[in-house]
Amino acid sequence: QLQPATIQKTPDILKILEGISNPSGEKGLSSTSLSVYISCSLRFYYSYVAKIKELDEDADSIEANVFGNILHTAMEKLYLPLTGTKVEPQTIQMLMASSDEAVDEAIRKEFKTNLQHLEGNDRILAGALKELVRRILQSDSAGPAFELISLENKHLINLETSAGTFNLEGRFDRVDRIGDVV
């Protein structure tokens, strides 16, 4: 009969865990690391404590990460000059004219190559990203004007629990204000 795998919490391991969750540190537990811990604490140990990378990563998850990186970079390029301003729907409509170039630039940054050198799925990915950026901009322009406060900012909070205080970290894609609501 199989026994569940357990890892002894040696002083070295406890020190690493303390560093990961240190409430006075500059890093914290991300939503991904918490999800991994909840679904499989042993996988959390291997990934975040022992820092052992999975050899057979699923190609779809890599593609999803690349897709997300390019999308975030393109949206940041479009909106960054507007940080600290009131963004009107007409302004967003004007951003649409440069949305394809923002995606192209994000692809160059991610793949370290020009768009014309992409092949197969990567070309399809580029087209899907351009359409997604246009749809995001269309959705934003259909809403009310907003003040753009910040983009892609990292935030840390302390979470106090019965087991101790932990740092949680996350990144907000965009923070804006509509009227008195942030």
C-alpha cells in the first residue's frame, strides 16, 4: 500500500519557508504559489522550496504564458503614456490605430525577432492577440471616461492568520478611477 509522501521540516527547510512568507520581506506568496500549495503541498515544496523545475511542462501552459506576456506588454505600451490622465472614450478609439504596432513590438520583445520571421502557430497567436487587444480597447471605449492611476504595479500585503503573518504579493494590471470608485 502506498504511503503519502512527506517532507521533514528541517531547520534549513523552515528557514526557506520563513523567507517565502516573511511579512517584513520584499517578496510574498503569489496567487499561483497558494493555488499550488492548496492543490498539492508536495508540488509546492518541489517548486518553491527545493526550486526544482518540471521537465515535462505542458506546451499549452508555456503558450499561455507567452500569450499573457505579449498581451500585457502591448496593453501597457498603449496605456502607459496616459497614466495620471483622464482617459476619454475618444482617446481609446485613437489608440486602436496603433494597437497592431503595440502587439508587433511586444512580439519582438518576447521572441527577439520580427513578426515576419514567425511561423505556424506563432503567426496565429499574433493575429489572435491583435484581435484581443482591439476588443479590449473597444470594451474600454464603450464605458465611461476614467482616470488611469497605474499599470502593472506589484503590491504586497500582510495577512495575519492563526499560523502567523504572511506576505501575499500580486500584480494589478491596471488601476483606474471612475468618479469616486477606484
